[in-house]
Amino acid sequence: MTGHHVLTWDVTASGGLETAWVEIGHDPAGPAVLRGRGRAAGREPEPYWLSYALETTGADFVTRQLTVRVEDAHGSRELELRRSTAGGWTVDGGARPDLEGALDCDLGLCPLTNTMPVLRHALHREPGEHRFLMAWVSVPDLTVRPSRQTYTHLGRTAAGGAVVRYASEGFAADVEFDADGLVTEYPRLARRIAP
């Protein structure tokens, strides 16, 4: 699985748009990786601009680093979220032991960050249910907190992807992924715009 993708979503939850440039493939040394950078503009809960860069490493699309910059009426903020090879997380250089055990980041209102656990467990291709601890980033304030989430494969789509149920803290949505494991439709959050 390799490829370069340019994706744009109508992000209904923020009243805005997001475009991401994504590379899915393998490092020269062999492990599966995902690299992405994106830009978003939203109107809810207040108008903001956001840019991010995401990099995974090691086997199975595990987050290495997420950097985010937001600009709104209150000024600009930046976040650097890192996971070490030993599994420790830092937020802007400070240790976050409450995130220990998480393999993935989850950037709020960003459909791209649902891809890593789906690819790792091939949920866009085969049955399964998996529970995760995520390093969840709230947008636009960029606070980080642990989030317990469950992903359940519900079935394949005619287009070669799958519908996967996302559930966390009383919220659930049946999210459609394409054959590459990228979100096409996330009810109440975002819908991909055809190129």
C-alpha cells in the first residue's frame, strides 16, 4: 500500500473545510508510515485557521509527532505532541504519563487521524473490534487529554472500503472509509469532496 493523496473534506462540525496532503507507504528501512499535512478553516465554535503536520513511525502507523498551529481572535497557539519509541508522550516538551499506552493522536475535527488505527488493524478490509487509548487534541484550543475509543468493522462497501463504527464517551458514528483506509464520510463531522 503506497500512494500520495490530496483530500478535501467539508467539515460540517466546524462549518468549514479541510485539505490534507497524505503519503502512505513504507520507510526505506521497511516499516509502514503515514505522513500528512493539512490546513483547515472553521467557523465553530469560533472562526479559526489551523495547520498541522503528522508523522507516524515504526510498525503499524504509530504516531511519532503531531504539530498544530491555530490562529483565531485570541491570537495564535502552537502544539507539539510527540511519542517516543519507548512509548512516552510529551506535550510541548512536558511529560504526559496519562497518555502512556496510546499509539495514536486524534486531532479534533480532523478525519485524517481516524486512519491510523484502521490501517493498523485492516478494519477497512476485514472484521474486527478494537479498543484504543488516544491522545486527543481539542480544536481550536489545542488542549490534550486521554480518550478511550472503540473501532468496529461493520461491513464492506461496494467501492472496496468499509463502514467502521467509532464510539467514544457516549458518542458513536458509522464512518465510511475508502479502500486506502481514508475517511470518505463521517456522519455529523465531515464528508469528503470529490476531486
